[in-house]
Amino acid sequence: MDDDERTRGIADLGYARIDTDRAARTGDPEVVYGAGKTPRQVVEILHTLHEAHPDRAVLATRLDRATIDAVVAAHPAAVVDEVARAATLGPLRTPRGTVSVVTAGTSDAPVAAEAALTARVFGAGVRMVTDVGVAGLHRILAARHDLADADCLIVVAGMEGALPSVVGGLVGVPLVAVPTSVGYGASFGGLAALLGMLNSCAPGVTVVNIDNGFGAGVFAARVARNSRRAGTDGTGA
């Protein structure tokens, strides 16, 4: 990379032009989306981002087994989240604000784990509220205090996607809903959950795309961080 490219905040690897200036513009570095990339490409991009941001964690998502193994071999300090199929390199930031990640069922765990890890990398504290789907409504009612105490909620559900509407009717916390591709044939790979969430009668429900835990994690972390900008919280910020 020449001096002119460094000035522009671009690291040109030939097959990819890495945005090393993104953290200065938005507060958060670029993230490696691993699907469709070779293990070598993921390793090199992650290394480039880590060099540009050595004081904070950089993230690679949607990694297959071969890519995870390549990342660990090249970067022994990398931390792998097997459930999220993601890896981080570098130290996590001191958390500011709290995100609660709420899941309808255990089958939603991979998407929820991606959302939780992303929120941590993007600087929020994270709590998990798991397996509280509407088939046993008493479970989500019992967790109401944990939901109301958060700065932002990520609600992850497949099937008919009803859980965000229920949560949105219980608390007035900013909420981002994540439809998952979990469900039987008529769920159409998450389309039924997506449409259910988009048509929620509960006010304040924001929706990301099917299985997009990453996008939900970014949104929720930024809400949580900004909600605590003017003061202190219990997470050490």
C-alpha cells in the first residue's frame, strides 16, 4: 500500500480494497463477511484490519470450518465463537450500555450468537435471555424485568415470528427484531417470520433481514452506546 492510499484510508489487497478509515467516520471498523471468500482472503483481510486498529477487536463473520482453522493457525490470539461461526482479533472495548438478546428457541442460537458477539465487538455489554418463545408465554413474562432494564433489545425468532410483537407490548425499550430461517415448510425459509415482524401491531419494532444477526448487533450496540454517552452505567464505562 502506497502513501497516497494510506492517506485515503484504503488498503488495496488486489482482490479487496479495505476501508481502514471507517472507524474514524462511523466509530466502528469494517467487518469481514466470510461467506464467499477463501480462507486465505479472510485471514489477510482480518490481519489488515487488525493492523489498522490494534487497540480494539475486529470481527469476521459467517466462517466455515476451514476458514476458522485458517484464522486460528495464522492468528493464535484470535477468539472463535463456534456457535456464531465468527472470530475476533484484538481486545474488546470497555462496554457502554446494555443489549439484551432474546431468543424464541434453541434453534435460533446461531443467529442470536452472531448478534450478541457483534454487539460486544461494537462496544455494548450483552445479556442473553434464551428460549422464551410464545408457546410458553409465562417464560417471557418472567423475564420482563431483564427486558425493561436494557438499553436496547434484539429479539430473535423463527416460525411465525410472534415474539417481537409480544416483547414490544411488554416494554418500551428500543427493539430490533431478527427473523430466522427456522421453521417448517410454510415458514418459507424465514419469510413468514419476516412478514409477521414487519406487520407487528406493537409500536417501535424495527426489523432486519432474515438471519441478519450482524445487522441487529450493530444497530443495538449503537443505540446502547449512545444512550449512555452522557453518564455512567453499571458496565464499567
